[in-house]
Amino acid sequence: MGTTAHPPTRATAHAPTGTAVEAVGLRKSYRNVRVLDGLDLCVPRGSVFALLGPNGAGKTTTVRVLATLTPPDGGSARVAGYDVVAERSRVRRAISLTGQYAAVDDHQTGAENLRMTARLAGLPRRAARRRAAELLERFGLAHAGDRLAGSYSGGMRRRLDLAAGLVGEPEVVFLDEPTTGLDPRSRQELWEVVRDLAAGGAAVFLTTQYLEEADQLADRVAVMDGGRVVAEGTADALKSRVAGHRLEVVAADGAAYDRLAAGAETVTRGTTLAGPGTTPGTAPADGGSAAWTAPTAPTAPAGPTASADASPYRSPEGLTLGLPTDGTAPQVRALLDALDPHGTDIARFAVRTATLDDVFLALTGAPAAPTPGAGPTPASTPASASATHPAPVSPKESRRV
């Protein structure tokens, strides 16, 4: 298993007040591929910071640079007050890193794993036994301390792995997608551990693709794409950037989806679409299905929560479009009429509160990983429905430094 390299004391004396992790203009390339492109981050002490992004966005590379496993090509970073290049050994004494897969020795018991880690961290034999017992109790593993780790469940192995990283009470804890492969109950248990760590004063730097995880745990969330942060703030603030609510429409078929998608951008910008020679919401004069054009004056105002980031998201596979809305009945009705003036292209729709999934989609153009064990996203009570729009239905290395 991986081991910690820090002694059992926190390195807080050298860290600037209130700041645990700070990165300015970090750059990193592998051959001709730029993975980090001027990354800026600031993580306060005693908080949970979530870094989100699609595969290849640079999340793991960011963690590796901050944990001193990979040197940056440019920029600077300080962790626990120490420079990650010039003061590499001091950074390592102040942190813990837990990767995507538990790094425990299956041929040792849980207690033996922790005692070994404590001894490698420099604790005397008696102190190592005492610390191992404390951590087994803290992580709810005391009853299984004498069992081989190979017999542990996935959740128990993850808790043991995290416990090993806390032998020296690190100031900054890096968790790189820590709940990958865990069942819902195990994830909930690990979330409680993360909350306790932050409450105890540690800074928890979490990377994840599970939006629910970030929503539940993080004090601040940063969305990463193309090697840089494209948005940062509280979960609620990021949701409001996309929209207070989302109108989800499911097209009747592929052709209908194409027509809806063609008009969605214009509708979101505050205009409605109509056939040539018609007014918004009415059929073409010849009764046909002429191509939509945008009238010169907007007739479906954007809601107060909409912003420049509030672009529609698309899911061609599911024939689904999502548009920002303020959630009021008049605006939802106007959007539906603008998108589908003939009442034939939309099979069903739903209005729901915006989620971090919406933020992820709007800012990166890619869907987040589905939360394991989660059911379909429930829709809120619809703002309106008419005879032409059916009743709403929800579319829908682990190596420790």
C-alpha cells in the first residue's frame, strides 16, 4: 500500500492565514498536449473544495502537481504555505493523497496496515499502536481491525485507505475521485468522513465527476475544462449562472429534435421563432412546416436568473434539450410556443430546478458521470401544460505521498 511521508504534527506555522492551497498560472504539457493552461486556484483552510471537469480536463494532473508528484512547466503553487517545487519535502509532510483506488495491503489486517503506515511515518511502536486504534475507531472499523483487509468491502477498504492517510494529521487532504466504484451507502459514509475532516480544520481538495458529491460536500466548486478553470463559486452561485430553473423538452423524433435544436439558441437569447410570414406561436399561412426564422423583436424574455452562461444543452441520444427559464408559467408557456408553434415536435416536457449537472453541461459541453445508484432526476411541478403539450414527465495511482 502507499504510505504517508509526514510526521504526526501539522505544518501550520508556515502557511498563510486562511489559505491552504494557492496556484497561479499553472502550466503542464505532455509532449505536444497542453494539459494545464494557466490554472488559478485558491482553497481556504477548513473547507471542502471540489474540482469538477470532464475526462481529460486536467483534474488528476492538477492534483499531481499540487502533491509534488509532477513538476509544473510554469506558474507557481503553494500548499500549506510551501512552494511545491522549491519546498517539495515540506509540502509532502503537510499533506495526504488518496487516489481513485484503495491502496491497502490485503495480506495484513486493518490494524496492521495502520500500524505499518504509522511506523513508516516515524511514530514509535507504542504510539503507532495507539494511533492505529484511534483511527480504526474514528472510521468505524474497530470491529474489523483484526480481519485481513482483503476481506473488507469496497467502502471499508476506502475508509481504511483514508485512515492511513491521516496517521500524521495532514493539513491538506487530496482526494482524487475517492468514491469511484462505491455503493450509495459506502459513499454516504465516506462523505461523513470528509465533512469531519473539514470541521477539524483540514482543507479537503476533492476531484470528482459525481455532481451530487460536489453539491453535498463542497463549500466551493470549480469547473475545469481545457486545462483551466472556467467557473468557480458556491454550488448555488454556479447554478444561478446557468439558470434558476430548466425547461427540459423531449422531441417526438429525430427530425423534431433537429428543428427544436435549431431554434433553441435563438429562443434562449430572448427571441421566439416562427415560420415565414407568421407571428410567434402561430402556424405558417400555408399551413405547412416552413423553416423557422427569428422575428426582429424578442417576445419571450429571458428570466432574471439567465446569463451569458445560460446556453441550451443538448442530448441527441435522448432527444432532449434543456433551456434556462425563470420557472414562471408565462415564460414556460412562451418558450414552449416559440420552440414548437405547431404543437407537434415536443413529446413531453418538465420544469425543474437547475442542478450542477446543468452547470457541467453548459460550461463544458459534456455530461457528468452518473451518480452510482441514483435514479432519474425528479421533475418539479410543471409551470404549465396545454392540450398541445402533453402532461410533463421527467425526460430523462492510488499512491499516498
